Amino acid sequence: MSYFGKGGRDGSSDAGIEATRFAMLAEVRAYWEGLRDGGALPRRDEVDPRGIAGALENTFLLERVAPGIARFRLAGMQLHDLMGMDVRGMPVSSLIEPLGRTRLAEALEGVFTGPSTLEIWMEAERGIGRPAMEARMLLLPLTAARGDTDLVLGCMGLHGVVGRAPRRFAIAGVLSEKIERRIAPGRRTEDHQPVAGLAEAGVSFTPAYPRPPRGKPNLRLVHSRD
């Protein structure tokens, strides 16, 4: 496990409050862990949106297209609202301010090559119509039909008002945890199947001041027509 950033985790009651407010991330992490047959990474075709219904609006799927670069293949409506446009096909770095993109690329590449899990704490840029807002992102590796680790199941929670889109974030801290990858006997590779419930394109930690959102946003689904 590796930590990057400033500050530290002190085990205070704030951690419990944070976990409660970011329950959607915990839901996605628990679902992903449940798919790890014998400790192997989950396959992309095993992901069923019904298993993460409470977090579906916050969920997305990334595809690695080059070292340190991944684009959105699937995206819940929260990201559409955050950027003010359909993010399918866009790089995940489009959410990050330019000064933080190198750091993101380094951490993101570790998800694919480790493989590793990754959590990112972020704070949004401010301006007219853009009030204070914080976010937390969880990235979990998946295997594709070919067996390569070039996909990521992600979830992003927000605390604050989106305001005028698009919103971009500075990275406050990241947590990277390497996975001991084991291939379970009898696992088979299946053809790619679209994940219903999300729109799909055809084509290491220390939070400075995490104050996650209260409650859970209403669920809105975007159905793939590809």
C-alpha cells in the first residue's frame, strides 16, 4: 500500500462520517470484492448493474488506451451533470486540472499494471457560479474479454453543489493498494457484453480535508442503445 499527499489518517470519528457519506463507494467496492472468484480480478462481463443499483448514477467504466491514459466507456448521469456534456470517449483526465494530470497518469497506470486499487481525494476549482465542492473517486481493475487488465470499474462521490459546468478538480491525495492477483481454476473468458443501465461509447492517499456529501442522489439511469 502506498500513500501520496499531505496530512494523514488519524482514525478519528471523521472517518466514520466520511464512510457514511460516501456509502456509494463502499457499495461498489463490496460488489467488486464479491466478484473476485478465488482472488482473481473480476471480468468485465460479470458486472451486473443490478448489483450496484444504489450507486449506478455515480458509476463509470474506463478503458486504457495508452500508458497513464484511460477514457470513459460507460458513465452514470452524475458525470454528465458534472461536465455538462456526454463524457463517453473523453479521457478521465478531463476531470482534473492541468497541474494534476501527471500525478493522475502515474497513479492510474498503477491500477492497470499493478494491478492496484486506487482512491483519489479531490477539490473542485472555484469561481463565479462554481461553489466549493469536494469529490472522492474509487478505481477498481477489471479484466477484458482477452484477459488483459485494461478496464476499470469506477465510482465518484461529490460533496457540494455542481453549479456551472464543467467542473474540474485538484488532487488532494491518493491511496494505491496493490492486488495479489490469482487466477481461479475454471474461469472462462466470454465475449464482450454491454452493461445495461449506463451509457456506453462504441469505441497513494492522504486527504487534506475530506468532507463527503450527506445523503444519496436520486438514481437516474441512461440506457445503452449501442
